[in-house]
Amino acid sequence: MLIKKNKKLVYLKKEATFDGEINSSDNIYLEGNVSGEVKTSKNVYVLKGANVTSNLTADNIQIFGSVKGNITATKKIIINEAARVYGNIRCESLKLLDGALYSGQLEVTEISK
């Protein structure tokens, strides 16, 4: 865990590979290769160049890289330009930017924690 400007976060660098479960109450930044489960009560950022084969669960999720797995956000998901997402999405709000690719089923609904 890193602490940056008095904020806690979990950061997986692009050179890193992780297979397993990440369960945190802090923000999670993924830049490497991840497989398994990723859960937090805060935010998940899948950074450019990341290859994530995992289910993601968080308050907010922002994707710049590639995700293969189901994604659940109690609030908002943003899929940015050049991002690739393959899997089902469940959230309260979805923003899909021009150039992003999404393939899967979508359920936009109120999600209680």
C-alpha cells in the first residue's frame, strides 16, 4: 500500500503480474497484468496498458486499459477512449467515450451497498 498526499492507495505497476484476490478499503490503481478478483469500497482505475482478467467491484471504476470480466460499481463507470471491456456491467451510471469498445450485457440500476 502506498500513501500519497495523505491518501492511501493500492498500486500495481505495469511490470507486475498478479493472480489472486485484491480486497481493499482504499483506491486501487492497476497498470500491470491482473487475474482474479478486485474489490474495494473506494475507486478502481485500470490504467493505460493494463490487462485485467478479473471481476471488478467498487464505488467508481475508470478504465483506460483492457478488462475481461464482470464489472459492478455502486456509483459510476467510465470507459475511456481506446479502452477495451469484455464482460457484463452493473452500475448506477455509465459513461462510454468515443473510441471505447464494450461487449457484454449492461444493467443500469440503483445498487445498494
